[in-house]
Amino acid sequence: MKVFYRVLLLILVAVFLFSGWQFLALSKEYEKSSESYSGLEQYVSMQNTPKQPDSSRETQTDPGAAAPTDTSAPTETTSPVDDTLWPVVDFEALMEINPDVVGWIWIPDTEVNYPVMQGTDNDYYLNYTWDGNKSIMGSIFLEHQNSPELTDFNTMIYGHNMDNGSMFASLRYYNDEHYWKQHPYVYLLSDQGVYRYEIFSFYITEVEGNAYGLGFATDRIKTLFLNEICRDSAVKTQIRPEITDRILTLSTCSGIGYSTRWVVHARLPMIPAEA
């Protein structure tokens, strides 16, 4: 029996040491990745933004046709965060470092405040930060088949669900109705303007689920898609997107299985561009 307990003790010590080594290695990875993102402070600042003059068009203008050109201020008048701090981004400087930068995503009062990348596939930015450093945090990135001008019916943006709360980890809190009411909008900024998307659905789905659809050849297909993603929502928000809207789909790991993802859908109501 003594031999058995000695062997058991050695195994427990080995497990303890290995776990400690893994923890230190993971901590170093987080530290290294955090340095890449803390370096963004020189390219983006949070500033008080004055409310814009009254306008009937706001940010719901077609981004492919008549996008606003002033990236230093939001172009809507009814945002619940008009009196808070807004990200002001130097896109020209960011693109000089990495031309894959296509925008910036921001959800007020959350950790989601990052550049949006777009590679030639959906693998590279799973493992590399915005400035090209290999990292378990990766980047927030646009589906490689989507238009960087945000003109697709369903635009998809991916990011990791990190244990330290970074990247898209906060998306998991949208299963709480109170959290959704406190964080109802997603903002996408680009060198063309600022766009406010209204969140209307959030749920867990399979990696091959219809949430990731790209081909919408007819209005009927769009309608079926919208009906399904509204039906599946963990909270019935009572917001009904139209087939004329642009849909934004945010996707991250669910944390409960390799083949499932947590998705958040938001809509950009469209107003035809002026002739």
C-alpha cells in the first residue's frame, strides 16, 4: 500500500506542476496579446461627441450608396449614449500598419471595442492579432466572403470567447433580457462613417446553422431567414427586421461544445439614398 500511495502522490504532484506550467504559459499569452491591443491607444481615443443636428436620415443610410464621411462623430441623433465617450479612430494610420483593417466595432459599456480585420480566409485571424502577432486571442474579423463595404444582406463578424472577458466574451450575456436592454446597439465605424445596428436576436446554434447564410437570391429566402433567427432568440425582443434591412451577425464560441456557437443578430434599417 505504501508503494501505491507514493505513486499516487507522484502523479498528483506531476499534475499540479503541469497545471501550474499551463497557467503560467496562458498568462504569458494573455499578456502578450494584451500588449498588441493596448498599443491601439495611439490610434483610437474615446472622446465626448456632441449631438448631431436633427435629421430624418441618421445612420440608416445605405452604406454602399451614401455613407457619411465624418468618422470623428456618430451621425445619428437618437442614440442613448449621446453623452458618453465615443471611439475616434485614425483608420489611415491603422491601415498603414495592416491594410486588412476594414473597420471598428464598438458596443458601449462592454469590452467590445476593437478593430475589425478581413483576411483571405476565416482561419488566419483566429490565431493572429490585428498587428500580425501570433496569439490565442486572435482578432475580431469579418467573414472573408462578405463585402468590406457592409453591403451584404447578412454580414458576419467573428471573435473568440476569451476567459478574461476580452474579444467577444461579453456576447454570452445577451441571454439576459436586462443585459440586452442595457446594450441594445452595435456600432460599426469605418473610414466612410458610423453605422448603428439594433440588436434583435441572440441564441446558441450549430456551426453549420442557417445563421451563417450568405446566399439570399430571393425575398422569400430572406424572409425565411429572418423568421428563423427571430424564432430562435433566447429573448423575444419584439423587434422585427425587414427584408430591406442589412443584418449583422456576431459569432463566438458558446463554451458548451466545439460544434456550437453563440450568435447575436442586429439590423441596420435602410433608407434609400437621395437621388
